[in-house]
Amino acid sequence: MEYRTFPKTPIRVSAISFGCWTVGDDWWGHIPDTEALDLLRYAFDRGITFFDNSNTYGRGRAERLLGEALAAIPRNQYVIAAKFGYDIDVAHARAGQRERPHNWNPSYIRASLEGSLRRLRTDYVELYLLHNPRMDAIRNDAIFETLEALKAEGKIWAYGVALGPRIGWRDETIEAITTRDVAVAQIIYNLLEQEPGREIFPIAAAHDVGVMVRVPTSSGMLEGIYTRETVFPASDHRSHRERKWLIEGLEKAERVAYLQQRYGDTPTQSALRFILSTPIVTSITPNFTSKAQIDEAVAAADGRVLTTGEMQELSDLYDRNFDVSPVEDMRKLVATAGRDG
């Protein structure tokens, strides 16, 4: 496992983190408590020391499970990113992908943190992230004054923002990075969704802000498990997407499959290696529902990165909307023939 440090902080984390959404909510299928605890402990045993959580994941269930799973492990051996901002205390029938309301009141921020610390069985979290804030929240001085006070009290080490996907998060990310003392921005970035990440990366680098990447396989599109006949169950969040998303995504994924031959990777590992090849990215947060997925992701964090030429090639391909000529396809096949993975 490769480990990286968030700029301007002492926080060192595994390049692969565990996104606790999958064990807290049922949007990827229900995982019973016993299985969830086993997965979390297995991830730690495989070298994953960074856990991304939120009080809204199962209204505290994911935090409770993480606290229980790691209770016997010394606190300085793992890192937690907790999120806040959604009001988990109001009744909310989550239909489709409708959002829970936000509550940015300073007193509620403090109460949210205390609740998270209690469920996590700790007296501090290393990172505390605004969860999908709009521009009004990022421009709200009271929120950041509260976060600075929590830092001074030792209850958080640093803070940041977690943004996307449907709210239009480019401007919010840039505003947070350039006007607030954030240590991290968590954004969506992958082979099929390279913008606005490509625009944000140099801005983050210029301000010493680390980047956490979520949705690294484009909601599973880059894992090589979907076909044109795939049908998602009604309980799966991907069932809310148009059929066009699946068909076009599969066609684009086929255009980058040659990377697997070059590095001896699985489709998922190619997707992760592409992201880890961007230096400003501190950690990637896949969605794990099995030990096999954990093993696969950990194996991709072996320190090998794509060349500058390969990264430019993939950037150019994205700019052309993954349109390549048969001649170019053949050149790639010839170039990978006999190459040591």
C-alpha cells in the first residue's frame, strides 16, 4: 500500500481509503452489521488506514459500525474523515436521489460533531468536511469560525469540503480552495468524468490543498462488470439513471481497456492507477462491498503510475469524447503487444 500526506498537515493516509457509505446505507444493497464489521477490519488489515464517513450514512449507522470495528486498534493507527451539514434529526423520506435538508447553524455543527465522535468512539477526527455545501455555505463566515474553534479545541485537526455530484460543484470547489483555509477537497474524478477535476487540480496544488477522489470507477462503469443487458434493482441508486448512461458509458470504457494490458491490471485497477497518477490526489475512495474488491484496490496502490505521455493520451481521448479511428485503435494494440505488465 502506498501512503500519502495531505499538504500543510501531518495527516498521512493510505492512498486507498474506505468509503463507509456502502456499509451505512442500502444504496449498494444491504450489508448486515456482522459483514460490515468484518469488511472494515479486513480493510485495515490490508493496509487501509483512512476511512471516509458521514453522519448521514444510515443516520449514524456507518459511524457506529466504524467505531465498533476499530475499537481495539490504537487511535493513532488510522485516520477518519467525517462529514457534516445535513440535518439527520428531521424526518426525511428519501425518494429517488432527493437530498436531506442542510443545517449550517454553528450550534448544530457542534452537536453534529459530538454525535459523530460518540458513535465513532473517539475524541477527535482528523478531517471534518462540509457535506455537499452550496455557495452560500462556503461564503458563510460563521461556519468557518466554528471550524477554527473546533480545531483550537483539538476536536478536529483540519477541515475541508466534499462536493458533487448533481449540484454543480465546480465553482463551489474553487471558491472553497481559494478563499478558505481548507486542507482537502473531495471531488468526483475518473477516466470518464475528468472535468472539472482537471481544472481544479492545479488550483488545489497552488493552494496546498489535498484532493480526495470519490466515484473512481464512474459508479462501477469502469469495473468491467456491466453489460448492455445489465438491469439495476430498484434499491440500487444507479436504477435512477437513464439507460443512455449505461450504453454510452460502456462504449467509452471500451476505449480505455488497452491500459489493462500495459500494466497487467483489472479494469478497476486501471481506473484507480489513472487517478493515482495525479500527484495532487492524496487518496481515492472506492465503494467496497466485498473483500475481493478491497484486495483488488489495494493491489493497484503499488506506486506504479502512468507516464506523462499516457496521461496526455487519456486527456486527449476525453477531449474527443472517446472518439478514436480504427487506425488509432490498431496502433494501440500493436503498442501493447509483448509489453511487460
